[in-house]
Amino acid sequence: MADDPFTTLWVYLAASPLLWLSLTLVCYLIALRIYRLGGESPWFNPVAIAVALLIGLLLLTDTPYQTYFDGAQFVHFLLGPATVSLAIPLYRERHRLQRLALPIVAALLAAVLTAASSAIGLGALLGASTETLISLAPKSVTAPVAMGISEKLGGLPSLTAVLVVSTGIVGAVLGTGLFRLLGIRDDAIKGFALGATSHGIGTARAFQVSPVMGAFAGLAMALSALVTALLLPPLLARFMASGG
Amino acid sequence: MPGGGARWSGPRHEGWRVAPEGLTTEAVVLEALTLILVCQLVGEVSVLITGLPVPGPVLGMLLLLAWLFLRGGVPESVGRAADALLAHLSLLFVPAGVGVLVHWERMRGQWAAIAAALVLGTLITLAVTALTMKAVTRLTGRGGSDNG
């Protein structure tokens, strides 16, 4: 059949989802190790490192993204069940939620409206296309929700996914430094802002700082996914109808 | 690897605690995962049928939340399944992140707009959210959290 055993092996592996699924996990584990070696500094963001490693591998082997995704989709799929699972931290924190109901509602509305309007405003100002603007709008909420919103409104769900991940990384990298600059010391507030702005990646970062920060980030991520899903499509549809 | 990481590799008798329903803990975790998947499935199907403006997984999350309130607590197995899914949440974003390859051309063409929205937009949102929460917390006169 094939000329040399290495080619035969490669042809076999390239056709199976196993290779890229395994490599996704391996690259993530390597990224985690680099992150720890880097003293857990937010600049060594594990998602960013894993993505960079995988892109390097795909370019080196001349593998199209579709082939990669045939394997990696099993990891990607778990975003849905993970979103459903957010009900658990939400339920666990229900007392604190009641106690802080007013600040949480205010911060939540501020987050959802600022995230979408700043993205659309800055994007439009610098000449992004309508498709890109719609894809940018839900970038602060967790991937499956953001992709669903983008698709409903005529954006590009896969572009939204990339922007969601980038927003998560930016927030995780810069968040703690910004809070220090602003003089915000309360872990509940820091966590909430990080989760509302940078969804799961921000929440992962918050858990690394403290459990309280993590719980509030998870809470914010779940609430903002819900509120954005409810508010953004009708608001954006109206905005587009009026603005052209 | 001495011992470590062997927990899920096969039947270990001391690990097989019997759950209240008479099932092994492993089977109970399977039930919990099934519950989570079924919540998502019902959410997705409801969205398809009714055309609600909410993504399916979010509706699934609400269903699960309602179920937890009805039940009045989180069963240990459901908590464990959810914690396992959420523990490596950032891993789940990696495949989507690699998609930057597909959109490279578009992103390069509009790089200034996208970079501004990503970096400035994110910083603005972080700041506005945190400052709003701080202000309202102070106004309502209650401590932000247990650790001050």
C-alpha cells in the first residue's frame, strides 16, 4: 500500500479523531506545566499556551482545522454540559446571592450592557464589518451561549468562539492587575467582575486566586450567560433595525 | 505511578461504597452525568420547538436549577459530576481557540477594530462591573463578602 511505514502510520492517524483529541489534552497538560513553572503568573495563561502549541502543530503538519476539530470536538462538546453544571455553584451560593442581591443585579446589568456596547462601539469606530460586530457582541459570555446568540443574529459562530476565548484570556491575564490599579480588594467583587467579563477562562483564573473569588466568578458567568441570552438578541435586533 | 490516579481505572473494592439507592458510587456518578445531559437535551429540544431566544444549554441550566430547588439540595454525585466538568473549564475552550486559524485572514483585515474591542472592551467591562458592584455594595451598606 503506502511506501514507508511512517507514511502509513501518519495516514492512519490523520484519519482518526484519536490523534487530535489526545494532542489537545497533551498540549493542555504541557501548558498547565508551563504555567506552574512560570510561577502561576497570569501571563502564562494555559489556554493561550495550549492554543499556540496546537496551532504550531497544525501548521507544521499542514493539517486543516476541520481535521483537527473532528478529534477535538469531543472536548468542545463538553462546554454544553459544563454550562448546565453551572446550576450547581449557582444553587450553592444562593444565600450569598440573596444577601448581595442588589449589588449583584446592578453589576450584572452593568456588565452585560457594557460588554456588548463597548465591543460594538469600539469595533464600529475602527471599521469592523457588521458580521464581525455581531460576532463580537456576545464575546463576554461562555462559548456555547455566545455562539448561539451570534448564530441567531447572523454573526459567525466560529468567529465568536475565537473572540470569546480571546476575551477570556485578556481578562484572565489583565484582570488582577487592573483591580489592583482601581483599588478593588474585595474578592467577591473581583470574582464577579472577572466571571461576568471573561466567563469560564476568567473563572478558572479566579479559582487560582481564592475560592471566594472563584465562586463569585462562576456565579457571574452563569448569570451573565442567562441575562445576555435573554437581553442581547432583542436589543441587538432592534439596534440593527434602527441603525441599518 | 504508585497508586495515584488509579481511582477510575477499574473496580477497587474498598472504593465501592454502596449508595442509598443500592447502587455503587460509580453508577450514581453515571446517573448524575445522565441528569446533566438530559437537562441539556430537554433545553435544546424546547428551544427548537418554541423558538425561545435562549440557547439550549442555558435553558438546561435553569431546568437543573429548578430541579435542585425542588429537591432542596445538591446530591453528592451531581455535585461531583458538575465539579469534575467545571474543574477543567479552561481546557474546554481550547478547540474553539484553535479556530483562530480559520479566521486569521478576516482578523488580520480588521485587526485594529478587533484588538480594540478585545483589549479595551474587556478592560472597560471589568472596570465598570467591579466599580458598579463596589458602589452599590457601599450604598446598600453591607459587607461584600465574608472575608471583607
